[in-house]
Amino acid sequence: MFSSSSTSSRSSRPSSSLRPVMAFVCVVEARLHFGEVQDLKGKRKLIQSLKTQLRQRFGASVAEVDGHDKWQRSTLVCALVGDGEVGDRADSMVRFIESRCPDSCSFDRDLLSLDDLRA
């Protein structure tokens, strides 16, 4: 069994083997069109379900940023944080959104490193 003093002293010591962290943020803007939806209530139901699935499946932070008062259109911004494979997760997320919104959708995507964000 580890004592708390030995664990904390081990983690606070600098290690010469530590490498710089390569972290990335991928921001995906998804502009969605729902041709089959007849009212705002129907659109809200679809958007809420999609946002929940994106959070659960991909660990994305999701916000609806435009189209609140339009019953067939919406814009979501999704952010993924991770290592170098975050771009692959973003690709999977885009395919998932396309499968849920077959009427029409378009995307803009930015991949930024931690250094990019600090500059």
C-alpha cells in the first residue's frame, strides 16, 4: 500500500524524461438543414438528441450558436480536445452528423495546437 507522502513526493519531482505535451483543439462548425421538420418543436427535439449523442459518443462540447428562431436551420459549434488523433475523431464526428442530417449540412473545421492558442 502506498502512503500519501511517498506518492506526492514522487509526483512533485521533476523528471528529465518528460516530453512537451502535444495537445490540440479541433473546432467544427456544422450548418444543418432539416427539410422534413415542420416546426420549432420538432427541430429542437432533433437538435437536443444530436447534441447529447455528440457529447456521449465523441466527448465533444457542443453549442447551438445560430438558427434558434428558424425551424429548418441550425448551426452547431463542436469542440474536441486531445492529442494528435483529435482530427480523426473530428472526421468521425462529421460523418456521424451527416448521417443524422441527410437533407443538407456543411462544415468548417479548424485544428489548433496548444502553441497556436497561446500565440
